[in-house]
Amino acid sequence: MYLIPDFKKEIDSQIKKVALETLKIDVKIKFSESDKDLSVYIWYANEYDSIATFTISAMPGCCGIAVSNGVKMEEWCRNRGFGKALHKIRMYIIKRMGYSCVICTDITGNIPQERILYKNNWVRVNSFKNSRTGNNVSVFVHNFSKATVLSWLNRLNFRRWNMFNHCVKEPEDSLWGPDNHK
Ligand SMILES: CC(C)(COP(=O)(O)OP(=O)(O)OC[C@H]1O[C@@H](n2cnc3c(N)ncnc32)[C@H](O)[C@@H]1OP(=O)(O)O)[C@@H](O)C(=O)NCCC(=O)NCCS
């Protein structure tokens, strides 16, 4: 997925702006592009440790669907609004690249990510136990078209989910570990 240089510049400055607003730091952005994937690395201070990264991949077999994956931030950057802001930028990139639909997976119970997804009209369409890892995984989908009945139903689900989860103060440590593969 190759971005035209002007669009890359725009995304670069958007990410720098939100990093300054939410984390109060200056960051550098590195894009890694191939036919199938676009990865964005956000660096702070040195070029060895990225503080945040995300990847957008083309779904094999359907050019209308993107797969959002590899969303990850260093722990000290979390819970400061940066994840929410990056999600907005990610969705903007995916839409501008011409995709009509995007899917992602998440470990069930990952509260920050689920809050972001539910609040932005993603629909949880499936959940299963991954027999390779033993993790419970949720599958979320977002359509870039008008709200559907499904997304309204999802809002109701979010209310139910929120009623249950707002009392959870701290997430389980195991959910945030760096090697927590889905
Ligand atoms: C998921 C992730 C990208 C979210 O980014 P973030 O910067 O921590 O999220 P934000 O600060 O923007 O918060 C998003 C929402 O979650 C809530 N939240 C954040 N951390 C929370 C915590 N520890 N406990 C409860 N709620 C939390 C925020 O209050 C916010 O909710 P709101 O919209 O109602 O205000 C980040 O936590 C992360 O990298 N986690 C590890 C990797 C991962 O889980 N990746 C995604 C799945 S593949």
C-alpha cells in the first residue's frame, strides 16, 4: 500500500500534532510500505524504540476490505488519549485509500481497545477461543457507509457492555503484556 507523498506528509503532521497534544512530546514518523501492507512507526528520542505502531493490510481476495492490525503503544503512552487519536487517523487513512470496510481482532476484555471500537461504530461480529493461544478473541467490523441496523444494535450492546465494564478500575496485567499474541 503506497501513499502519495502529499498524503504521507499530511498524516505525518497529523500524528505529530496529536502526539504533542496528548503525550506532550515531539515524535518522528516512519512509514513502511509494500504491495500488501502499510505500517506506521512512531518514534520518540531515538530511532531504535518506536513508542507506537500500527499496520493496515489488504484483505486477500477482496480489495474493498482492509485489515487493521498490529496496533500497539508503549505502556507509558497509554490511557492519555493517544490511542483514540491514532484510531481516528488510522480510519481516515483507510477510508482515503478507498476501502469500504475494515476488520480487526482483539483479545476479549481489552477494555481500552473495546471502548475505542464500540464508540466508533465498530460491530463485534464474532468471538471465539483461539486454540493456538487459548485466548478469547473478538472479531470487529466497521463499514464506511451509513449507519446500518447492525451498528445501531451495536450501540445498544455498547451500553450493556459499558454498564458492566465501567466498574473495572484496572485491567488484568496479562492483557497488556508485550507478548500477548492473539
Ligand atoms: C489499545 C491501545 C492502543 C489504546 O490506546 P490508549 O492510548 O491506551 O487509549 P486512550 O487513552 O485513547 O483511551 C481509550 C479509552 O479507553 C479508556 N482506557 C484507557 N486505558 C484504560 C484502562 N487502563 N482501564 C480502563 N479504561 C481505560 C479511556 O478512558 C478511553 O475511554 P473513553 O473514550 O471513554 O474516554 C493501547 O492501550 C495499547 O497499545 N494496548 C496494548 C496493545 C493492544 O491492546 N492493542 C490493540 C489490540 S490488537
